Amino acid sequence: MDETLRELYRRPGFLLRHGHQISVAVFTEECAAFDITPGQYGSLTIVRAYPGIDQRSLARRIGLDASTTGGIVNRLAERGLIDRQVGSKDRRARTMVLSEAGERLLGSVGSAVKAAQRRLLAPLSAAEREQFVGLLGRLIDGHRKLARD
């Protein structure tokens, strides 16, 4: 293999991006019956944890840009999984709460999400899984100021 390619394939950013693609593919396959994306699942989970959260705060907490989050929120609202209302403090802001349908979906999809996580990490031993997740967490914490949250 060409040295330039070998160097590319060992770059942390390249590996993280490629790993993200694989993670999304595994999640999509495992959760296909629920017609939900990782971004939608994460958004629903955050809206459940922070009822009345506004879209800008959701974007920060999930680590996505505002336009991507806006698309996710619109799709969730169209499916009746969240309810949006005009903010009480800022009339321009829309706040969100989980609807009953959103609550049911989160309750149903949990085992598929766990299966996706197990499948994604299956090539690693139990100790390596713990170490891998711990190191990713440290990497993110070490660069927190660059994160969207």
C-alpha cells in the first residue's frame, strides 16, 4: 500500500469519521423497524430529559448544527413524536416536549439501540470496549471547548 494512503488510513480524524459511518449503518439496520435515525433517537432522548427545551439548546446538547437539528425536529413533529409550542420567555423560540407517541417509541426502541451498541463493539473484548468508550470520552472532554454543546 502506498505510504500516503497508509498515513491517511491511520489518521484519527479519518478513523473517527469512518467509524461514525459504520455506527450509523449499524444503528439504522438494527432500528429499521422503528424508522428512526441516530439523530432522531438522540433528540428524543434529550427532549425527554429536558422537557421544554428549545431547539438551540437541543442542538448544543446533541452536538449538531442548528439547521441539521431543525430538520430533525421538523421530522419528529411531523411524525407526532414531539409537541412544539411558542416559548414563554422568548416568543421567537419554540420549546419541545415528548408526545405520548414519542414516549412509546423510546420505550419500544431501547432493545434495538442496545443491540446496535453491542453489534458495533462486538469486534472488541469486554475490556477493550470499556477502554475504547473511556478513551473516546476523554478525547471529547479534552476538546470540550470545540464541541457544539
